Amino acid sequence: MDFELPEELNMLKDMAYKFAVNELGPMSQECDREEKYTPEIVKKAAENGLVGPWVPEEYGGAGAGMLGNCIITEQLSRVDMGIGLNIGAATFGCEAIYFYGTEEQKRQWITPVCEGKMISAGAYTEPDAGTDVAGYRTRAVKDGDDYVITGNKMFITNGSVCDFYVVQTITHPDEKRHNRFSQIIVPANTPGITRTKIHGKMGIRSSDTAEVSFEEVRVPQTNLLGAETKGFYQLMHFFDTTRPMVAAQGLGLSQGCLDHSVRYAKERQVFGAPLGSFQITLAKLTEMAIRIEALRGLVYKAALLIDEDRPDYTLAAMAKYLSGQTAVFCANLAVELHGGYGYIDEYPVQKFYRDAKILELYEGTKEAEIMTIGRYLLTR
Ligand SMILES: Cc1cc2nc3c(=O)[nH]c(=O)nc-3n(C[C@H](O)[C@H](O)[C@H](O)COP(=O)(O)OP(=O)(O)OC[C@H]3O[C@@H](n4cnc5c(N)ncnc54)[C@H](O)[C@@H]3O)c2cc1C
């Protein structure tokens, strides 16, 4: 058992943090205020090997595994979790293509994303069903050599900017509840697709989120991902493997809160002394630091086990759950430590506070994580 990161991952970590400070930092406030998605930053990140770092080199990625992916996500989120998401989620959905796609599909869809030439999106959630993954209603009906897809997808990250979607559809309505689904790759320029950007998000406002409707959208049956009727299980596997990355977002955001808080505690004078010289301040910083370190252990372990081909998906759910809690906790304390200045956008902690909450909502709500972990405890 070795808790030290290998040298190459330490170098990756330093490089990703420098990229975040130099490239994400200067645009952070404007992108947040104006809900601005910036494709240029994704291209620049791709040039630096930061898009799809988990993708093996033969398909255009950096071959850094899930641990490398988490380390990069952590460092980007330490500066701006929303813009970091634009980079991290550029490959969203490609995980399923990597696991279940044909050789041709992998080269056609994953490689251009890693090169910064395309953006993907995973279109699963629907207006009437999110947590209830088996409750989705979008239909794909066979017609000749095609599928014809009709339905609505909600809250899709990259939904209005992506080049293709991995769509969860019902192809076998008469099968048992969980066996009705299949995943299909749908190019975004296919006739019948309407995408509507969602405005007014509380946080991660620089990321693109959209409602996407499919009205008799026709794609060849060769766009099927894996086997028919396996879509539900493929999606569960997708969530299991991407959870450590989402947990790494919360890890980075929490670390960012601590970074800003320590800096402010040294700078700010209260009652004629630095804020950091008061024990209540130390208690807050200490609580943050301990929770972050515990979270880091959980996230890295969950990621490493995936890389070592002995995944522990309950651990991944635990990491995701703790990540949301830690991020909300640290962001709250960071705002408190900044006093009134924490409440205005001269300091980034108010943005961290708004960004943090999504970690308890997307990629499985915290209640969904509790169900996953709880079921495991009762059945192991
Ligand atoms: C910014 C953003 C980005 C997103 N990106 C994507 C994306 O890229 N792709 C995608 O497909 N989706 C995406 N989502 C959707 C997200 O994953 C869902 O919003 C989430 O899964 C919750 O679904 P819901 O909103 O329908 O809530 P619901 O499922 O309606 O849940 C409402 C509440 O009920 C609780 N609940 C549900 N079932 C139970 C139960 N059995 N027991 C107790 N409590 C329960 C939930 O935990 C929640 O508190 C995104 C959402 C947002 C806000």
C-alpha cells in the first residue's frame, strides 16, 4: 500500500493546476456572470492533453486512467468547477462508447473529442424522470435500417453545444422494466432535434445545460451502442465509473475554498490582529482540511480501483456522497470566513457556494447515493 502519487501523476497535477490558474482564473467571473460557455477553452485544454485523459492513447487520450482524470478534474475545479466541467464533460457519454462501442464507433466518436474537434453529451434524464432511471420514456422504433427516436431529454450538460448525444431510449417496450432500454449515438445535426439552452442556473453557470427534444429523429441502426435491451445496465455502469470524477469536482472545489480561506485569514485584520490568529478561525480551517483529506483518500482509492480493474462501485458512491457534503460544508465556511466580502462577487467564494450544491443533485442525487450504499450494506 503506497499513498504517494507516482511522479507522472504529480507532474500532471502541477500542469493541470497551472492551466487552471492561468487559463480558467481570468475568465471565471465573466463566464459566471454572463452564463458564457467558451469552446476555446476546451480546445486549448485538448491541446494540453486535458480532455479525455482517461481515454487510452490508441483512441487519442492521455492514457492517464481514472485516477489521472480525477487529479485533473480536482485541479481545474479548485479554480472554477463550471469551466472545469466544460473540459471534463467534453467526453460525457464517451465512457459508454468506450465500454460498449465497436472499434469503429470508438475511433469515429471518442478520438475527435480528445482532439478538441467534437463535444459529446449523455442524454438520459427526462422532464418527468431523473432518479427513476427506468422511468424514461423516449422511444426508438425500428424502420428499415434506421431507428426513429421521439422523446424529450432534460438538463443535458453540453446539450446545446455538443456534436453528438448518447441517448437512452426504449427499444423494447414489452420487455421487463429494466430490459426495455438501448443506447443510441445520435449526431446533433440530425433533423428533428431541437435544443434549448437552460438559463438561470444557480451555479456552474459557465457550463452549458439544455433541454433537448427528439421529434422523429432518424439514425442508422449501426449507431446502436452495445446490445439492444442492455441500455439500463450500461447506464448504471456509466454512473458507477464516472462518479469518482464527479466526486473529484467536489474535492477540487473544497480545496479551492480552503485555499481562499487560508489566504484571507492571513490578510484580513480584525480587532487589530490577523483573522487567522483567532481560534474560531483555526477551527473552521481545520474542519475543512480534515474533511478534504478524508475525501481525497476516498476519491483516489475509488478511481485507482477502477484503473486496477477491481472497481468498488459502493466506494465510488460513497466518494460522490461525501464530495457533495464536503463541498457544501467548505463553501459555507469559506463565505463565513470572508464576512460581507464573501457575499459579493469581488471574491470567488460566493461562486463556490453556488457551484457546490449541484454536487448533491446531478449524476445521482445524494438520496440516490444513499440508496445505492444502503442496498449494498443490506445485501453484501
Ligand atoms: C446542471 C445540471 C446538469 C445535469 N447534467 C445532466 C446530463 O448531462 N445528463 C443527464 O442525463 N442528466 C443531467 N442532469 C440531471 C440530473 O442528473 C437530475 O436532475 C438528477 O438525477 C435528479 O433528477 P430529477 O431532477 O428528475 O429529480 P427527481 O428524480 O424528481 O428527484 C426529486 C427529489 O426526490 C428525491 N427522490 C427521488 N427518488 C427517491 C426515492 N426513491 N426515495 C427518496 N427520495 C427520492 C431526489 O433525491 C430529489 O431530492 C443535470 C442536472 C443539472 C441540474
